[in-house]
Amino acid sequence: MSTFFDIVASAGLWAAVLRIATPLIFGTLGALLSERSGVLNLGIEGIMTFGAMAGWLAVFNGADLWTGMLVAALSGALFGLVHAAMTVTLGLSQHVTGLGITLFASSLSYYIFRLTVPLASTPPTVTPFQPISVPGLSDLPFVGPALFTQTLPTYLSIVIALLLAYVVYRTPLGLALRMSGENPHAAEAQGVDPVRVRYGAIMAGSALMAMGGAFLTLSAFNSFFPTMVQGRGWICIALVVFASWRPGRALFGALLFAFFDAFQLRLQTVLGNVPYQIFLMMPYILSIAALAVMARRARVPQALMQPYRRGER
Amino acid sequence: MTGSATGLPAKDILMRLERREHRPLLLVVLSPILAVVAALALAGLLIAAAGAPVLEAYGRILTGAFGTRLAATETLTRATPLMLTGLAAAVAFRARLWNIGAEGQFYLGAIMVAALGSTALSGLPGPVLIPLLFTAGAIAGMALMLVPLWLRLRFSVDEVVTSLLLNFVAVLFVSMMIDGPLKDPLAFGWPQSMPVADHALLPKLIERSRLHIGLAVAIVAALLVYLLQSRTVFGLQSRAAGLNPEGAVFAGVPLARTLVKVACLSGGLAGLAGAIEVMGVKGYVTTDLSPGYGYAGIIVAMLANLNPLGVIAAAFFTATMFVGADGMSRALGIPTYIADVTVALSLLTMLIAIFFTQYRIRR
């Protein structure tokens, strides 16, 4: 039992929690924003992959790291525009369109990467975001190394989560967003244009997803390789349900999930005789379990997955 | 965000979409062709951006896929698993059961065959063993698909995400098996499963090629699914479940039971695809047995407009792109991923094409 406490009591674990959580926070918030407006975006896995590639490629070609993040966000928004055009304007199946976007965006990122970066035995790298030390706070015993030695995008993801919680519940924009996702006809009657709200939410959400992907190549690692997103996008979709479509809980859910993930990574070294694949399965099984527990309790946006056509019920 | 000052909708409607009263047959038949042409044109832009001659690239894809006897048999070999995973997606989607887990079901079918075909059942004679292994692979796929369905029926969990997440679990499970109990001790440390017995390997359709009788099995499966959907009560019920679940229940369709049958059929077809790939092509299982056959099956099903017979043609097109791109890539230095891009694009263009068989634009 003592090993479990040793793991939990190490500052390294808590530093890893924040690092593992960051792409999930970005992705979950992006998916949440889109779903709050009434549109499921299963393009997330591919958009994260494309963001990882585009951000990395920009930096590899000489751009600075924040420009890389911006490039990723813009590319994400562009895929969001395609998703919005197909699901909002044409009202096509959100499931199939999203999967199509995922397949398209991920294969396109491999294509562009292979075309611009020739095959090499060691993958080319960039200098990633460096951990910053917060004066005063980083020197605190335990709490300092655990929470205040992250890279800037990690802090940014937490700020965005809090900002989104404020916008969704406390601003007219958030009200318009929620109305579009709950009852677009009523929204229209109140002078809100659900079509425009949905376009905006999907594009902004996709930009966040792509930034989550870019975090992988520009902060967590320093190179891009195919299949590196490893289902994180799908986990984010599950986390949105777990969070019951609330930004604050999404932040909590991503951190909780990352805690389990960081914990099992450390447990692997202690329990050497258990096949490592068992540990790698855990995040996926955990996501499924979270869905099973929360699916009925969560409050789904009432118009989620219902296309909106003006004057048509 | 807000409307204009008058409270009326801010912008005039420039064009309006109007539902067609009839779906013109010509348009329905032409839609996949138009979708593929549009996808090829868009992918052509990417080939041009890479500085390669577009028409020559497409020419080389065709010769790469059919130029020689070997190439043609290779294309048909590649089309075989795609037909089965395409059917798996088509039968599920028709009932609005979103089985995105064909990749995992494929792998479970494959590993089941490796487990039983290498030792446990290898004493049986071929004519008994082969159908038995087909069945075992299909059952493994079914079992995996029943998990997301059970979660949907019991906890109202969307099966898209759960079936997707199970793909990762299934591949890790296969990795664990070929690292552990099913590891081939003669593979010089490479993680691969023990090979299935020689008499469990599928007979070849054409000598000196990789083409095996699995192709015939897949085509027969497509015909059977077609008959099942068009001629049986189950076909009608699964369609009703997809078109209007509440209405179907009202009309006396046992919704849960129908969905269980659909899930078994869909998961079984994907599991069978994995079984056939092991017994027909490789003889053993590795974690790169499938270059995304499960996901490509979704595209095949959509290109076929969920029609089982259309699946045969759509799988053929997809295999052509994948096999042809290999040769084209070597000759022109275009990454083979262009095949994946084109096929994924054709899914998106097909969705739009289907839309325009149902709606028209009115100014």
C-alpha cells in the first residue's frame, strides 16, 4: 500500500497530471463549445492531428512557438468551417460528417508532413515551449514543482476553461449559444441567429481542438509522428458527457482523467510483472466507464444533433 | 449574433433548399460517380501542389492497380477485407446503429483465428477447420460489438464513442496476446502470433498470386446481406429501426432485439474480415495487419449509399486507390497518403452528393 502513497505524494506526479491534462482540456472545451450550440464534432481526432502537424511544421520552418499555436488554431477553424457548412447549412449527418473530417484531416496531415519533411531515421525536432518558473510560487516546497513549473500553454488552457465558464453562463453571447443548442426556434424568435451561432461555435471549438493537438508537438513532445494523437480526441468527446456539458466540470474531468493516467504510468514501474498493454488500455476503459456512469445523469443540450432549418420543424 | 433592428431575420434568403418529391433514379446512380470525380479533382490540387503532373499521376494509379496480372490480383486481394468491413458498416448504419468499431472487431476476429487455428483446433481436417475458424472469427467480432450496444440499451451511451474507444482496447489486447501466450517463439523476437496450421490457409483463386477464395466469400456475403435486407422481415425491421425508431416501436418492431441482430451481423462481418485476412494473406497476426480496414469500411459503405451490392464496387474503387498509389508514389515521389486523402474526400463529397439527390436549390 505504501507505494501508492509514495506515488501520490511525489511532486512529479502532479506536474505530470497538468501536462497530460492540457491537450484534453483544450479538446474537451472545443468539443463542449460546439455541442453547446447543438452540433457534435467528431472531426476532433483529425483536427487535433492536423493541429499537431500544422503547428509543428510552422515552427520547424522558422516561426516562433506562439505563431505555431496560431497556425494550428486557424487550420482547426478552417476544418470547423467545412464541418459547419456540411452539418449546419446542409444539415447532413453530424456523425458521418465528423468521421469524414477526421479521416480527411488526419490523412491530409500525414500527406503534408511526408511531402515537406523527407523520411529520416530520427524524426526532426523543434525547440518546444520551456517550463516557466513563477517567481515565489515555484520555490514553494512540493506545491512549487508540482503546480508551477508548467509551460505557458498549460496555464492558458486553464484560463480558457474559466473564461469559457464565464462566457457560457454570464454573458449574452453564452445565452445565445445555449439557446441555439437547446431550442434554436426559440432562439430565432428572440432575434438570435442559430445558424451564425453554430458556425461560430464550431469554428472556435475546432480552433481549440487544434491547439490541443499543437500542445503535443510544441510542448509535450518536440516532433510529429502519425497516430500520435492516440484517441485523445475520442476521450475528449467522452469527457464532455462526463462533464455534463459544463466548462468547469470539463476542466475537473480532464484533470481527474490525467491523474489516473499519470498514476497508472507510475504504477507500471512498480508492478513490473503485469503486461504494459493492460495499463495502456486503462484510459480508454476509464472513458467508457465514465460514459456509462454519467450518460443518463448528464444534461444533454436538447437540440444536439438536430439540424436547424429556418421555418421548418 | 442578434437580428436586425426590425426584429426580422437579418439577411434575405438568397437561395432556398427544397426537398425533392422524388429522388431521380439517374441522380441516385450517378451520385457516387460524381462524388468520386469531385474527390479526384480535389486530390488533384494536392498532387499539383506537390509539383507532379496530375493526369500522369492518375494514369500511374490505374496501371499500378491493373497494369500487370500481379497488380490486378493484388487489388482484388485488398478489396476483400474492404468489402466485409464495408458491409459491416452498411448494415449497421442502415439501422442507425453507429458501429465505428469495425477496426477492433477485425483484430479480435484475427486473433481468435490465430489462437484456435495454430494449436487448439489444428488437428481438424481443412474442410471442417476453415468454416469453423470463419465462425469463430465472426463470433469474436460480434462479442466486441455487443459491448457498445449493451451500453446503449442499458445506459443510453452513444455507441459511436464507445465503439471507437474499444478499437484501441482491442488492438492493445492483440498486442498483449502476441507478446504473451500467442507469441511465435520462432519469429526472432518479432511480436507476431503463432501461424495458423497450413491446412487452415485459404486456397488460392489464382496460382502464383495472393488472391484467395476470401474474395468469393465476401461477394457471397454481400449477396446474402442484400437478400436479407430486401426479402426478410429482419431487413424491414432493421430499416424501420433506422428510419424512425419511435414509429417502429409503435408499429410493433421489437427495437432492442432488432438492434442486437444488427449488431451481431455487423460485428460478425468485421470479425470475419479479420479471420479471412489472417487465413488468406498473412497466416499470422501482427498489430499492423490492418492498414485501417475498419475505418475505410465506413467510407466504402457511404460510397455505396449503404447498398450491399454497391459495397462490392465501392470496395473495388478504394482498393484501386490504395494499391495504385503505391506504384504512383514510387514513380513520382508523391506520398502514398494521397490515397487515404482521396478516399476520405470521397466520403465527404458523397455525403454532399446524397444530399442533392434529396434536395434541390431554388432561387
